[in-house]
Amino acid sequence: MPQDDDEVIRKRQRERARLMAILLGVFVVLMFAITIAKMTVNR
């Protein structure tokens, strides 16, 4: 039984890590887009 519990925990950790990576990527793209937009407005 403990092996199954460890497997479930690892799966949840992988899913959480994947979600955090996606959210971080979206945040970076958003910051990049905002920076580009600000640069074009100030011209």
C-alpha cells in the first residue's frame, strides 16, 4: 500500500509542477506583451 501512496503523491506533485510551469510561462508572455505595448505607445 505505501508504494501506491507514494505514486499518487508523486503524480500530484508532477501535475502541480506542470501547472506552475504553464502559469509561469503565461506570466512571462504577458509581461513581454505589456512591455512591447508600452514601448509602442511611447513612440
